[in-house]
Amino acid sequence: MDLTETKLTSRQEFHGDIVDLFCDTVRLPDGRTAHREKISHPGGVAVLPLTDDGQALLVEQFRYVVDRTLLEVPAGKLEPGEDPRSAALRELEEEAGVIPDRLEDLGWLYVSPGISTEVIHLYLATGLRPGVCHPDEEEFLALRQIPFETLLNRVLRGELTDAKTVALVLKAALMKGREEV
């Protein structure tokens, strides 16, 4: 069975600095029509930096949308036409103040495919050297260093709730486990 929904009409309801909101009408696989709301987002990157002695570098920042401070991996939005790998290097130095010797691509994921086009590219950074930490002008961060095993346990206990951070920590843990086998 073909599950494809076909766009019939699209109306832009909002244009913002980061996202655009569209209200679309689609034809369903059975021929009926339905309403869909779509947030168009340029995508982003997330990086898990690990030191040689097993420490993860994370940032703590207040997230206005959820009204709380979260512990997260360094991350940021892609600029138009920007290569994700270049963006990952930029964000890592801006937020964590480090430059990696190795930046491993761990794939990408949809953030919320039911409503948003946002894709986040995931990276693991190792062989860290000092760089210059310089967050964006409106970005207030506190850098935190946590043993990777402690971070993994916090993820498994549900203490960290940022999806990109959870995904990266779990992927890194699985990779680490496979290397030891």
C-alpha cells in the first residue's frame, strides 16, 4: 500500500528568524483530504565532545520554550548552505572552547517529524585541543565536565531529557561497547 500524502495547497502563516509555519492541505492515500501544519527549519548539529580521560563536555543553559535549565551537548543551527561538519566544528569551539583532532559522523535524526522538517546531524568529537569559547551574543552557557559513565547513567535514569543529548550519549555508549568486544 502506498502511504504517501500529496500536498494540494500550502499557505505560509508565519515567517520568523529561525522557522516558517505552513498550513497545508494534503490528499491522503485513500483519496480524502486532511490538514497538516508544518514548521520549516534549517536543521542543526550536535556534538558530544569526549576528553582523552573519559570526560564529556556539556553545556548548561536556560531554555525559554520549556522554562527550565537543561544539560545538553554543544549544538547549534545550520546557516543557509552550511556544511554540517563545518557547523559542528564551529559550534564545538563556540560553546565548549575546544577543537577536535577527530570528528566522527554518527548520522542524523528528525527532531519531530510529525510537525517539523528539522534534522540534526550528530557527531562525536575526540582528541580535544584548547580553542576559544565564544558563545553567540544572546547565548548564556555554563560549561560542565562529567565522566561519560556518569552521564550515561543519568541518561538511563531519565535525568537528561534533551533528545539530541540522549541520542548522542546512547550511540556513543553502544559504539564504545562494540569496540571493547
